[in-house]
Amino acid sequence: MAVGEVVDSEVAETVDEMLRCGDYMIQKRGTHLRADLERFGTVEDGVLECKVHHWRFELATGRCLTSDEAEHRLRTEKIAPSAD
């Protein structure tokens, strides 16, 4: 993986970009070093993990399980279940 794939995304994407993750909309970039969670995130038991930096976030609340600092909270929003 090239370094630019993870951190050099500010030009192409806005800070507010969101993506669907099951029954949630979540911010696309991680709060630690802005890795693309659509590409590098995995979900297990309601917890999203960034596979680049191994930070973990609770989908229901956005709370970072890796750091106690409030600025690392992930923006999440519960939405209607997918029709898939």
C-alpha cells in the first residue's frame, strides 16, 4: 500500500463524506490518521476496525475504543435496515 492511499485524500474528498456501513452511515475517513474506512474498515459485532491503524469504533455511538479522547469519536447515524 502506498502512503498516499491513506493520508493524501484531502484534495479529492470532503471532511463530511459519509458511507453506508450496515444499518449506519459513518464518516468515510478515520479520526486517527484519516484512513479510508470504506477500503480498510471491517466490522464485527457492531465494532468497526481500521485495518491500517487498528483503531476500533463502536458503530452505535461512534465512541473510539482505542482512545479515550473525545476528538476521536467517529460520526455515525443509525438508518433504516438495508433491503439487501
